[in-house]
Amino acid sequence: MAAPLHDAPLSPLKTIAVVGLGTMGTGIAEVLIRAGREVIGIDISEAQAARSLAALEAATARAVERGRLTEQERADALARVRTSTDLRAAADADLVVEVAPESYEIKQQIFRELDGIVRPGTILATGTNALSVTRLAADSARPERVIGLHFFNPAPAMKLVEVVSSVLTAPQTVAAVTDLAVELGKEPVAVGDRPGFVADGLLFGYLNQAAAMYEAKYASREDIDAAMRLGCGLPMGPLALLDLIGVDTARTVLEAMYAESRDRLHAPAPILKQLSEAGLTGRKSGRGFYTYDAPGSATVVRDALTPLDGADLTPGRPVRSVGVAGSGTMASGIAEVFAKAGYDVVLAARSEEKAQAAKARIGKSLSRSVDKGRLTAEAAAQTLDRITAAGSYDAFADVDLAVEAVAEDLDVKRQLFATLDKVCKPGAVLATTTSSLPVVACARATSRPQDVVGMHFFNPAPAMKLVEVVRTVLTGDDVHATVREVCVRIRKHAVDCGDRAGFIVNALLFPYLNNAIKMVEEHYASLDDIDAAMRLGGGYPMGPFELLDVVGLDVSLAIEKVLHREFRDPGLAPAPLLEHLVAAGCLGRKTGRGFREYARR
């Protein structure tokens, strides 16, 4: 009697067929041939198969130029690949990886044909990131041999591979594919079958929110992208990334995610449908959110939406001296930034001792810059000399710009603005560094709301290049222009946005962090796997849980609550696990325990 299929021994995965030789299929083929595997590349288009071979030749030639391959290794690698337009060429494969278009009809047709071609022990892997692996497996004659193998683009460079099991996948199949990923030099993350898996499940919700933000004309495409690059250290802004991925692909993934989650944050923004149906699918078509110099090009060219240099012709007010209110890390960092740029700075706090302590902190920061060779000792001394510490806000009587950086508490800020209204001279610009509170509430605490604006610096202020410039409906044009000019002088990149919760960065960042917490609550993936997925698959400098513990879980919860209260979207409600940890006093690194435990200093 024949052994049941799930007991059939698995062959070593030496010969691998790749079905679909677009960008991703070609990238996977390159990874495989460079790792010593025999590759059969299959595509219905002979021309596409030829383009794929040419791309492999060019990629391996670049690797030789960069010293990553020898000429002999390149020749050997290219000898390990052959192409065909016939699926029957996969008959001898130990593993077949399909990366055909994201369509059940197309993928199921491929799997049905492969069932009649390949050996009983052959594993069939789908490269989908949007469709159900379970549904594809159920339609196959060998469901226990069907698995998801999700590489990230560009496959040769990206370390992450998501290994996706359905309830039908045999453990030996998972083990064989996981071992292969490790042998390829990748970092496999085991995940269950749901649309988007880990990395895209978090990434596409964020990209969708960015598209909706742009569609609402809240901020320009350039400002949204710059804000997320400079404010979060991301390699690309969300709209540029949507163009790279393909607007149509993103829409497909989001449709699949929304069909399962019914979370409005996953409902594709209407602009994605409009661009897709107009054929404006991003780089591949030459136009998406941006315009490119040719289809397939990465070079952005000017179009009707590109901002003109110096478009704001409103003259600003002269600023020679700056007052900074507060004595914490943010206040001292902002004072250091202004003093380095040549401004005379008054650093005022509620007492002389607090102000002097803040100035001493700046002195230490400047000394570190001298030690690292970023600043001369003379420049550091001159910078510190420009800062006057004061124990009363009366010292702001002559400043041209007053910047508050006190506690993130609306009552405290309102009280301070009422004081600034009394002590600052007429015409002085009054700025708040709030990250989540309404700027207009600070403005209404004064008799001159037209002079009040938001200047949201990021921590640490001396290092972070971004400033979100927040206009209220009452802010004067000349006040806005003043702050933009000041940002240029202090060498910060200013982005414009309106006065609503979260501005650009926090409104996009914190729902993503909240969704990561929900994944853990639902036991879908572990903290470590989620952090690894976003660092390796999304290019994030930190995983979401690393970042939450650094920011502080109490701070994160407060921002989540503000966003939920403002937008009233159920998907923005803070994850219960976040609320429980805060209630337990587990606030992150500052308390020694948050999502992870830290050694006490």
C-alpha cells in the first residue's frame, strides 16, 4: 500500500522552479543561483524570460564590479539558470515558487497544472502577499505541500522572508522551506495565513493612511514623505513607496486586508482606486503620486503639483533673539539648536536652578560634540555664551520669538501662553512645540492668536532635522513665513500642516504602532518576529516594540487617545494591552520594563 502523501519524504531543495519572471521572480532567481541552487525560470512570455536573463547577467556583473563575486562564480551562477515558457519544465523541481500576478484565477490555474506535472514530494510555494494561502492550498491535490514564501523587494538585498503556513501545511514542509531561507542568507519569520502577513499587514495600513492624508489635502505629497523620512528615519516616504510598490498592487493588498478585518484603516483610500483605474500605477507606468521621467524610472520630474522654490512671497518678521520656555530635554535641545545657529537665546524655567540645570545639560551636549570632532571648543564656548538662563518668563520681554517646550498638558500650556501674552512685546511670534494638543487652544489663551503657531521639533532636537510647522485658522501669513525662514537658518527641514491631532508624523506613526500591539494581542506573531519583520522587511530603523519602549508607553497611550478622540475611528482605539501595561506602571525603558525588560541602570 502506498504511503500517504503527507508521509512522503521531502527531497533536498536543490532544483527550484520560479514561475513568473517579473522584478520579484528575477530577484528570487538571482538569490537562488548565487546560493548554488539550480533554477528553472518559467514565464508565459518568451520576451519576459529573455529580459529576466539579461537582468540576471547585469546584476551579477555589478556584483563582480563591487567585489562580491568573482568572474568564475558569476559564470557558475549563470550556468545554473535556464528559462522556459512551458510549466512542464518544472517536472524535476524540488520546490516551485510562483510569483504570478495577484489573482486567485491565475494562481489556482498554475497550481492545478503543476499538480499534474511535479513529483509527489515537490513543495509548491506562493509568493502572494495579499491572497489566502489556505484557499490556494485547498484547491491543490497536495495541500500539505503548499506554503507561502514571501520575499521582499529587492529580493537580493532584503533579508526578510515570511514563511506562511496554512492549517493544511505539513510541519516537514515548513521546516524544509525555513531551512532553505536560512541557507539563502535570509532571516525567516514564521507567520499564519492572513492578508498582508506581518510586514505588509502593518505597512499597508500606514501607506493607506498616508494616501488618505494626501487626498484630504492636509499636507503636500513632498511634505508627507519628508516628514516620515526625517521624523521616523524611514528609507522612503509613504507616497514614494506606494509608487515603487505599485498603486494597483497596494489597492489589491488593502482590499484583501479589509475583506478580512473590516477595519476602516484598511479600506483603500479612494485615490488609490482613481489612480489605478487611470493607469497611473507608479514608477512602472511613469506616473503615480509623482511623475517620473520614463516608465520604470526612479527619477522624479517636475509636474503641475511640484512646489515652486520660494513660492511663499509673504515677508516674515525679523528674529534676532529667541526665548525657550522649559527645562527638560526638549527645551535644552531646542535652545542649543537656536544658539548654534547664532541666535541670542533666553532659556527660562520656573526657577533659576532649573534654568541653570538645563543650561548645564546644553554644556555637556556641546562638550560631546567637541569630543566627537563635530564642533570646535571655541564654537562650543561661543554657543553656550549666547544662552542666558532665567528663573522667570519676564526675561522674554525683548525676544522676537518665544518657543514653549513645557509639559504636554493643555492647562499648563494655556497658562504659559497667557503669561507670554503679558510679558512678550507686541509682534513677537509665540510658538508651541506640542506634538498632540490643539495649537489653537494655546492661541486662544492670548489676546493675539494671529501670532501663535506650532513648531513641533523631534527628539533629540539637535540631531533630528524635521520641524512640523502647524498653522491654525487664525495664524497670520507673516507669522508662518517667519517660522519657515527661521527653520532654514537653524538648518531644519520644515513641513507644513494644519492644526489637527498628530499632525503628519504621529497621525501616521501611532496607528501603525497600535496595530502592531493588536497583532501580539491576537497571538498572530511574537514581539521579536514583528520587530524583525519591520526592520528587515520595511527598512525601519527600529521595530515597533523597540520604538514604543523608547518613546514611553504612557506617552504612546496619550497620543493614541488623542487620535481616537479627534478622528472617532474605532480602528484608532488604543489596544487594551497598551492600556494594561501603562496601568501596571510598565512604561518602557524609563521604568525598566515595557513590552520587554531592561537592565536597571
